[in-house]
Amino acid sequence: MDQLIVQLKGQLTRSKQISTEQLDQDLDTPFLGCKTVGEHVGLTLMYEATHMRKNQAMKRMIEHVSVKN
């Protein structure tokens, strides 16, 4: 779990370090409709944002239930 947290915290920094030339590179194998590195980075960031929203909603639910009990 600790390793996952470290990797997720550094993901945006690593994504910003990808050059324009790298973003335009084709993937060897398309993944979930993404054909370039840039498309894949965008998809990854979108998925991460979705998971963050879900985690925040779950946290609010837990806090709400805790307050009631």
C-alpha cells in the first residue's frame, strides 16, 4: 500500500515530464482506444480523477455515518 501511495503521488509529476515528442509517439499496441502515449496519459489522468471523486464520496459517507452513531 505504501508503494502504491508513493507512485500515485508522483504520477502527475512524471506525466508532466513527458516531452511533446514522446506524447506524439504511437503505442506498440493500442490500449482502450488510445493510439498514442499522449492519449494514454490523458485516459490515465481521467481515470485517476474519477477514482478520487469516488473515494471522496465514500469518505464523506463514512464520516456522515460516524457522526450519526
